Amino acid sequence: MDTNEHEDGQLLHRELVYSVVGCAIEVLNTLGHGLHEKPYENALVVEFNLRGIPCEQQRRFAILYKSVQVGEFIPDLIAGHAVVVDTKVIDHITDLERGKMLNYLQITKLRVGLIINFSKPKLEWERLVL
């Protein structure tokens, strides 16, 4: 079985991911591309609220090493209690961002992450599953 799917063949959190991407497209179309990351993150929170998508912004997670907290991770957004959303304004999504997202998923104990890049007129996004 593909790790991206449930037993019934459906993508994990498919509808939520499509809704989040739809929100990101609306934000990009409204604000334009190339701003700093924070306005996009904040605009996504507004759009999630308008569409009734539960959202947590800047929730703190402990980073543990052998049961001792050695730091913390603060993801941009968690949509629908299930998807880590990382907003970016970069040339393009690379293995660096993918690797970070996989770490974020391990720390948050969530399975699905979205990297959303607002740097160009056409939204770039990637869905990762742990």
C-alpha cells in the first residue's frame, strides 16, 4: 500500500489538503506574490476562518532528546488539527524544505504536511506524508 493512502485507496486528508491549497490560491491572488512569509501566514488564518477550517497558529511543540526537552518547534500553521502548513517565499521548494517538513511531522506526530511557496504568480505547493 502507498504510504499516501488509506486502506480504502483515498489520499490521507485529501479534502482538507485541497481546501488549504484553495485558501492559499485565494491569498496569493488577493495579495500578489513576493511579500515576506508572515503576511501570507496571517492571511491564510483569515481565509481558514472565513471557510470554517479550524487552525492553530504558532503552536509550540517540544523537541526531545532521550526524553529531555532540548528545544522547541513552532510550525506556522496546523489546519484542521491534521495538516502542518509551512508558508515559504523562496525560489522553489527543495529537498531542504522537504526534509524539514518530515522532521516537523515527526515532532508534531501528524502525518500530512504542506509546503506552500508564495514567491511566484503561480502557487507552488507540495504535500508530504510521513
